[in-house]
Amino acid sequence: MDASDFISKIDRLELIVLELAKKQDAFIKKALMKLSLNNKDVYSSEEAAEFLSIEVKYIYQLTHQRKIRYSKKKGQKKIYFRKTDLLDYLNGEIISTAEDLDNTNATLWKK
């Protein structure tokens, strides 16, 4: 084996080790997030998606369809979810659906 082959193999090995280190860091970050979820009462979109085991895109679809309750500070884009609302969604007890809002609006207009 000549020196160039040896250096080439060392370079490939270094790339593999770096890739494994990145994967390990991502795994640790995800594991820490999962562990911290039980101690929180309010979740970000990413945390809520992790809690529900769904994609973040689907969280936004659920909020758009008014199938899951969320909070948003005035003038900000970031939305938050209460743990109780996420559990209600999981249990099938959907709060403030579009139909509920229509019924509330209809009731208000009758007054």
C-alpha cells in the first residue's frame, strides 16, 4: 500500500467519523427534547409535533383547519400549544373546531 492510498483511506475514515458525530449530536438533541417534554406545559410548534409524533407541517395544517388549539402573541408569527390542548386532540376531544366557531358565531348573531 503506498502513501497516497493510505492518506485516502484516512481521509475517508475521517469523513465517516465526522458524519457519525453529527448523527450522534442530532440523536442527543432529539432525546433531550423528548425528555424535557414531560416537564413542560407550553410547547413550540416543533415540540408539539414531537409530542404528537407528527410533522411540523401537519401541526400548521391542524391549526389552519382549527382542529387544534394554539396561542399566539399579537404581532408575532410563532405559535404555542398547551399540553392539555395537545392531549385533548390526542383523545379526540377537539376544542374550538371550525364548526364550534360557526355555532358560537350563529349564537352571537341571534342575540
